[in-house]
Amino acid sequence: AGVDILRARGPLVMEVNASPGLEGIEKTTGVDIAGRMIQWIERHATPEFCLKIGG
């Protein structure tokens, strides 16, 4: 999920998206967020890791 948060006198949740788009953050940061997520999954998604996380 994507969560939009603003700073106020504490965090203020503005919106929660079940299927967030990454175009804005990728354009702003110059980072391929989706690509980085896939790289992380490829490195960590061993059968042992998936069983530990999935129950």
C-alpha cells in the first residue's frame, strides 16, 4: 500500500492507496523504485525466507 503522510503537530495520514503508483516518487528522486523492489525480492526470496514470513 502507499500512504501519503503530511507533517503537522504529528503525522497526519492524508490517503492510503491499495495499489500505489510510483511515477511521482521515481521522477522526484531519480530512483527506479520498482526496480529496487524487484532486486530486493530476488536477493531475499529464498524458500526459507518465504516460509518464515508467510507462516
